Amino acid sequence: MANVFTNGFQRDIGTTPITIYTCPANKKSILIELDVCNTTNANVQVAAYITSGGQDFHLVKNAPIPAGGTLQVISGQKIVLKNSEIVKVVSNTATSVDVVASILEDV
């Protein structure tokens, strides 16, 4: 079984949580990197979390990102995702952040 590298991209995330990646059912994936970029001219706060079994588990909550800055939520460590777990990101400001995730699927 071959592993597959993939990316999750989302633009203009705001105050509604947006799904960045959903692990395929009955599979395991590794979240290698998760970067959140503030695309505004003001400071914002973001949350990134994994939804598993109907519960949210925060990777960061109310994390500040300066204007034009980037927060590396996952970098250097790895998060194992399984069986339909979902990675989501939300900001405290409308259309304020872009997200890039790097994922290794089907491990």
C-alpha cells in the first residue's frame, strides 16, 4: 500500500470554523505541518483543533498572529489522525487567514 502526500489549502478563513482536512474513514494519516497566515493589516487570534468522536481537541486556542505574520501550529512534530478525524481552523476576524497543511495519507 503506497503512502500519499497531500496538502490542505483554505483561503480567507474567518469566524466560522473551516475544515482543512478530513482523514479518510478506516485510515490513518499524519499531519506533518499546519501553517496559518494572517492576510490582514491587523492582529488576529486563531484556533486550530481536531474534531474526534464529536469532541474538539485544540492544538492552539486564541493564538495571536501579527499583521502579515504566520503561525506554524505543527512544525517538527507530527499528529496522527484516524478514522474521519477532522482538522479545523477559525479566526476571530472575518476573511483574515489562509491555511496550508501538509499530510501523509494512508499510513
